Amino acid sequence: MKNLGILLSGRGSNFVAIADSIAAGRLSNARIAVVISNRDEAPGLETARRRGLNALAISSKGKPREEHDRKVVAALQQNQVDLVCLAGYMRLLSPWFVQQFPSRILNIHPSLLPAFPGLEAQQQAFAYGVKVTGCTVHFVDEELDHGAIIVQKTVPVLDSDDEHTLAERILEQEHVAYTEAIRIVLEGNFEIKGRRIVRGQRSEVRLQK
Ligand code: GRF
């Protein structure tokens, strides 16, 4: 059994999708060991508590990045987390944090990276006028929205879309993509070749500590 640690800052729909996948047996070897938010008032925290999960607020307000990260990493380690899943965590991780979990931190981003990194990716894509966008689940490295890509899902931009309807359809795909990516990583049936995640090969990145 592998322990997931979820980090979020807001509504938490990706967290809920992961929790639902576990409940439905789509991620049979995983459990959520802890849900952590850097914002006390994140609705996702309340959802986690209602589901009986271990949910912690570790406020980042006014704290230097690494000081806050040390508290978060300590909580992840106390809960013996194997894989960290960023799910709408609106805070950059310090290089130190990333180094504590090598190839064991995932992030989801609502565009087809490397297009439209950063904030409001769905709106960026809509305003640019692309005809296809989507979402990306990737390993986290020390650069923003940058690490090796595990899963991408495409979403067509319809003539009838506005940025809200587009974001909603991307979100549906995010919920599918995150479970797929976690399954791939936990199964360990892949190899990291440079930036490429190639499946069907035994991973050198084992999730044992
Ligand atoms: C998602 O669009 C995710 O891709 C981005 O932040 C949003 C979080 O949404 N990183 P939710 O809190 O999971 O509902």
C-alpha cells in the first residue's frame, strides 16, 4: 500500500477525484495519508475532513518559502507519504522541498504543457485562440510547470465555448488524467529517459524509501 499526500489551496475537485478513484478501486494500492492546505479556508480541507481524512492547515501567510516548506515536508514525512500530489496547490515549492521527494511529486496543470504555463492557463489558451488544449500531469522539478510529462489529455476548443465552459471540460479530463498518472507512477512500469516517460519498462524510480 502506498501513501499519498495531497497538497491543495482551494476547491479540491482533483483531490475528490483521486479519493473517489481510491474508493471505487481504480487505485487499489493507494490510500490518502494526509491532505494539507497552505490556506486555512480552503474548501478542499473541509471536504477532506468530512470524508474522515487526516486534513491539516499549514498556513503559508507571511512565511518565507523554505520555512513553510519545512513544516509541510515534516507533516508529509510523519505521515509516511510515498507520493506527493499537488492538486491546485497555489504555491511554488522550494528546490529543497523538491529534493526531499525525488521523482515523487506530481502536479496537474490545465493546459497542454509546455504551452501556457503559470496562472489561468485555460484563459490563456482561450485568448490565444488555440483549437485544441487540455491538461497535463507531470513530475515536479525545480522549475514551474516543467517536469517530465506522465499523462496528457486533449480537449477541443469549440466555437460555442467561452473560457468558463472550456475550463469545465478541461477539468473533467483533469479528473481522469490524475488517476491515470498516479496509477502509472505507483505501478512503476515506466522509465524516465531524459524528459520522456516511456511506459512498459521497469522504473528505476522505485517508490520504496
Ligand atoms: C486545476 O485546474 C488544476 O489543474 C490547477 O488548479 C486547479 C485546481 O482545481 N493546478 P481543484 O482545486 O482541484 O478543483
